Amino acid sequence: MKSAYELAMERLSRTAPATKLTASQKAELAELDSIYAAKLAQEDLSTRESIQAAQAAGDTETVDLLRQRYAVEKAKIEAEREAKKDRVRGG
């Protein structure tokens, strides 16, 4: 007897079959992951420094704004990465 997961995966593969990626596509996806991981790390580092400076100054309002800005920037970077990865996959 199949599990609910196995049944769901079978249904999914019938409606949207998995595509095989070429070696160059896999390499390009890995490169995109590397580039965007660096962008996220850079954004994280600069935001942390700004937050620490604002905390040292006792400016909690700026700290909150910086955290909100970071969340928005992180979402933008991740969305951009996924859009580029979808193009590589042919989607």
C-alpha cells in the first residue's frame, strides 16, 4: 500500500513531469546560487553593521526600519534568483 506522499508525487508527476537538467544547466544553477548567496551575505553584513551602530546609539526606531528594509531586500534578491533559475530551467 502506498503512502499519501507517494500518491501525491505520482499525481504531481502526471500533471507536471520532472524535466532532466543538462550538465550546463546544473552548473549555471549552481553559479546563480553562489552569486546570490554572496549578494545575500553582503546585504546581511551591511545591515548588521548598521543595526549595531543604531543599537549603540539607542535608536530603536532605526533598528526596526533597518530590519524591515533587510527583509524586503532579502525577498527581492531571493525572488530575482528564483526568476533567473526558472529561466535556466526553461520555465
